[in-house]
Amino acid sequence: MGNLHNNNQGQTIVINGRRIPIGNGLHGHQLNQAAGAKRGRRTVMVDGIKVQTVEHHHFYHPHELVGRNGKPIKVNSIPDRTKGGLFDEKRDQASKDLIRRQIYDLAANFAHGGLDFDEDNSNWVIFPHFKMPEAWGVSTSALMVIFPDDYPRIPPIGFYLPSKLSSPYGHFFNQTYHEASGAPIKEGWNWYCCYISGVWRPAPDDGRNGWKFGDNLWTYLTLINEVLTSGPTE
């Protein structure tokens, strides 16, 4: 962590849930180290729906580390958006229960305008009014996430938006790849390609809130906000 705690001038950022003084600024490599980024993962700064990848060699001045309205920026590590996994099993009760806990946590702390959830089988969640970046030409949109049968071991494979939308970045298809579900395509959705390699790291579930200490639906929503803002990586 080095000199992360020096020069405390009152302003802070939040790294993995801990408040860290900004001081006179921080290097990207300090943020990467503090966030615990390793091979296959990236450190990002999250300010509302804006998600920015931390540049390892960049020195971030204090004004770059303060969010909108002076609120602290959140910094954490997320998986690289590369290649997704396959799934061919039926969802077991443990997966259903975990998804429900994550959905209920979202409903209490995130979902503006509410959400729709598959209560019976825990297969999908729809955010009717997901906040969209300006480049998409709409302020909000419906957005669907489908959970693989083996979630949380396997992350969601892409996400779905209404087919009437036009993506400013491409990668928005009326068919699916990487074994993502094609069922929503028949219901007026298009699939957006946002998928993850084997660096997805869910926490062992302790039956209560252990899932919060690993990759989870909050992590995937951060990835979605990033890809909606900047487009997919190649």
C-alpha cells in the first residue's frame, strides 16, 4: 500500500469498501495494488454509471479522484471482458437461493424504478428503467440479465436490451453466441456481447452474506455500466 495513507487532506476514495485519503494524488499502480488486481482482472473507478479503467502508469490528481457532487469514487477490481464459460446443468436449489439473495439486495439498494424477477426459477431479472449513458440516445431502457444454470460458478453471458435500440458501439445482435440463451430474441430483445473469462471469482457461500466478498451480480452490473459507456473490448 506504500504511501496511500500520506497527505490526508480530507478527501477520500473508497477501495474495496475502505476509505483511503486522496492526499496530493495517487498513482495508478497504487490503486491497482490496493484493489488487489491480478492477472485477468482490471481495476476500475466507478462514479455513478460511469466506469473507468485505471491506467497503471498514470498519476491521478485529486480532481480526477473526486466523483460528481464531491462524492467519493469507488475503486475495485473486476474480471476482464474476454471469453465466457459454458453451462449444461439444471439450476440447483443453492443457486436459486443465492440468486434470490443477490436480487433482494439489489432491490433494496440499487434498482431505480424497481425490477422484475423470475421468482419461481431464478432464471432472469429485468430492470425496467436502467439508466443509460448519453451516447445511447435514451435516458433509461429495459435491460435483462439471464443467469446460467450453474451461477454463480458461471457468470452471465452478455445481457439483453430492446431490439429497437441502436448501439453506438455495435456488438448488439439479434442472435446470441457463446451459448447465451436465445429465448429473449423471440420476445423483442437483442443480445449485447459482454462476457467474461475464467477469472470470475465468486466467494464461497456461507448462507448469509458471504457472496458479497467475491464476484456477484453487483460485479456484473459494473461491467454492464462500463460496456454501455465505452463499448466492448476486443
